[in-house]
Amino acid sequence: MSFGVNGEEIMYEVRFHGRGGQGAVTAANTLADAAFREGKDVQAFPMFGVERRGAPVAAFTRIDEQPIDIKTQIYEPDVVVVLDISLLDVIDVTKGLKDDGKIILNSAKDPSEFDFDGAEVYTVDATTIAVDNGLGTETNPIVNTSILGAYSRVVGNVELESIFEAITDNVPVKIENNQQAAKDAYDNVKGV
Amino acid sequence: MGEQKSMTIKGNMATAMGAKLCRPNVIPAYPITPSTLFPEKMSEFVADGELDASMINVESEHSAMSACIGAAATGARVCTASASQGVALMHEMLFIASGMRLPMVMAVGNRALSAPINIWCDHQDTVASKDSGWLQFYAENNQEGLDLMINAFRIGEDKRVLLPVMVGIDAFVLTHTIEGVDVPAQEDVDDFLPPYEPPHGKLDPKEPATFGSFGTPEYYQEFKQAQVEAIEGSRDVIDEVFEEYEEMFGREYNKATPYYCDDAEIVLITMGSMTGTAREAVKKLRKEGKKVGLIKLTVFRPFPSPELKEILSGVKGVAVIDRNISPGAYGAMYSDLAAAYTNEKEKPILKNFITGLGGREIFVKNFEEMYEMTKKAVDTGNLGKPVEWINVNEDVLR
């Protein structure tokens, strides 16, 4: 946590859940880079340790209007972003989520079909959006840029235009496709 | 002055970019978690033609440091990176680099030593090398990682110093974490750091000379005394160089940096990335009216006793927070600070806290706890244990 001039907590903390190879770490880094371009202070980091392809991974982003001093990992995120819905059966994605926290799921279903003890749920069919934009395949879609478009719409503390710019520097290939995927997800996220 | 470029980069990238701006000639390196990105990036810079240097792939860290020594003896500007077991394997060569008075810079991703095997943040690897004759700097964040690399070359190569320097960046907390960093322009770093020319000759087949020769009992001690004089002399050089760096690049560095220390009764002393979290704790405690301050130690070797004692003048209690331990004794910062106060009549109560070993988190509440324990020792005169362990998982100890 951080404290503003009036003692209020003002830092925003994000946790991404994915599987090794799906780009959760790139999503966290790209979001941080986008916010940094807007003059905010940022941190982004993976779950400290080892990663295996296909295994559940987490990655984190901190965003603050003030300089970020804190160096601990993130335990009570403001928003949780789930890149792979099959993780819901494996891990508790809401662990530590703040009471007024938000959850963004990569799912074609309606948010009303999910219940996370009252947390605000948003869904976006990032898999279809990614595949339609030529990013990966149905079985191995690259959804990390789509999901950032949804993040921008749902959370609103990072502009879509900044995410476009960050994609240019953080995504190695198909920059325009990734930007279009972010735009499509921004336009089609459900629950807003 | 050229414009500094703002970007978001990992700690390893920050030290690599800092090193690249210093135009090293030779980079012998052996990869090890969490420093691997450093040699990867340096070899990319060389392969892409962005850096004109020889990258030497070696079979171990011992060989990496041996190659550093050989290259530096020819007058080359040399850098490398390592961590944990790698620094331990270099141990005997570290003494040879400093004994031969060869400036070079090593970025260390500070990581715990085995056993049990652990890849996470801890200062034991470099602290175990505190007697090797290298200067040691520790970064709080990625910006400091980059800046300290540039300062390290300039200080180590100063004719009054001629010693190698380690720059520590905490494993994962910095090495793998992306933060915003301002990167100086190449032409400005070129102005700040002129090309290196060894003042006392170099390894050159055209002018044969012996380096690192036999030091018999008639000579050895004087060599060591001269080496110690050099590291003592580096104190003024560090101040001068830090000041010049601030004038050119706008970022302030000190051997020891105080935060809210002017009216403080209790002061926490930290090294490395934990400093940021400690600053959060101090902000919180100050809001509650507690007279607490913080000192960030950036330079651990030479140990800045005069600066620390000046900042701590009038302070009642000091919480010295070590992310290392000398088993059977104390943490390293505590031992050095206690020694600095031995013959002083007026001195604060010192308490030694060990925490954060092997990647154990150090939370804001842990710093509050260390403040309270130190305050209690001051108020009651009951000093507690000689070494206090903080954020202990009691279930594991049972």
C-alpha cells in the first residue's frame, strides 16, 4: 500500500493469472509500460521463482500517481485478470482480492454466470478476438494484448492509446494485429 | 547535455545498459540466476554492433573472474555479472583482482547461498566477500542500479583508487522487476567517464613486465597496507564522483542517505531494495507522531562510519537491519557500526535484526515491529537478544 497527502491509499495493484507461455508476464510488463507513458510510476514483476510451460503462473503490475517505494510482492490486488478460464478449477483467483475488487475473465460467457462473493465480474472473449486477429490458434491463442484492451475499458486508469504505444515496444511481432485485438476487446467487454 | 531517455526496464537490463554506456572492452561472464539477463543483453549489444567489445564465454565463474583479471591487466575496461554460488566460486580470484589493483565492475544479483539451495534475494553472497578488497555498492531500485554502474567505473578507475567495484541489485525484487528508469545520453557518459589508461603500466608483450608477482614477508604487508590506504582514500573520491554525477545527471547519491533523521529518536538502517518498504513504514509511523528516521546505506565498502555517526548524532536507538548473518556473531552492518562506536563515550543503543533471508518478505509491519523493539530497548534499558530474527515462520522452526 501507499499513502497520499491525506493518508489515503492511492496505489493500484493488478494480478494476472495465466499458464506458462500464454504471456501473462508480457501483459503485466506492457500494462506497466503503458501507464509509465502517462507519467505514472510503475512496477511489474513475475511470481518470483521458476516458470514451466503450461503450469499456472502469476504476474503483477503496480500503478501509482506518486513514486512507488514499496518492494514487497502483491497480496491484495485491486483487480485480477484471468487469461485462461481453466485456471478457475485449479487455483483460487480471488485470493486476497480487495472487497471492492474487480475480476476480468477471458470467457465468452456473460458475467452473470460467475459468482465470486460479490466481486465485480467482467468478461471478454479474448480467445476468439485473438484468433480472429491472427494471434495464435484456437488451442494456443495469444490473448495477453486483447485482455489489456478489456483492462483499459474496465479499470480506466490506463488509456487504450497508451496500451497501443506500449504494444509497439513490448510485443515482438504482429504489432497492428495486437493493437486491433486490444481495440476489439475494449469495445466488446461485458459487464461495463 | 543530451536528453535522458525514460523507459521501463528490469534491474538486470538497467545494470547492462549502465555497463554498455561505459563502453567496456571485455566482458567475460558465466550465466547464473538471477543475473543471466546481464550477459544475455551484453552479448546482444555486441552481436548487434551497438557495443564494440569482446564477449568471452567461459566454463565457470572462477574462469570468468580469471579472464576479467587477465583482460584488466592489459588495460582493458572490464565488466561481468554474477550471483550467489557464482560469487562464491570467484572468491579466491576476487582477492587477486583487488590485490593487483585492477579496476573492474561486477553487477551482482544478490541471492542466498546454498544449502538449502535458494535463488531468491539475500545479501550473503556479496557480504561474504566484504573482506576481498572490492568496493561494494547496493542499489535500492533499478535507476540506482544503472547509475551506480557508471559511478563504479569512474570511482574504481580513479588513480587514487584503482580497485574493483561490485554493484548489488537484489534478486528478483530488482533483477526481474520492471521499473521506470532514466537512461543518460551516451555523449554525456563519455564526458563523465573518460577512456581508462592504467597509470602504472599494463600487460603488453612489447614491454614485458611482471604482474601479480611473489610477495615475500619483506613486502607482502606493505602491499596490503597500500591497498587499504587506497580503499580508505576512495572515501573522498566517492563523494567527489557522486557530486559530479548529480551535477551532470540530476540524481543524488550518498554513501549513507538520511530520511527524516533530523529530529529522530530511533533510526532504521537498511541496504538494498528493502529501503523502499522501510520508507513506507517511516511515513506511516511519522503520521502517528513517532520520531523515527531511516538511513539507506549505498556504500558498504568502504564502510561509511564517519557519515553514519554524524547522521546518528543525538539519536537514542538504532535498528540495524541485516539481510545476512555471520553465524556465531552478528549481521555485517551491525558488526561494523558497533565497531565504529567502540571508543565513543556518547553512543546510541544498537539493535541487530536479521530478516529477509532467502527471499523472505519484509513487510511494512515488520519495520514497525523493529522500530517498536528498538524503542522499547531505549525506554526500558532491556536490550533483548543480541540478534533478533524478524518475520519468522514459527511452524517451520518447530
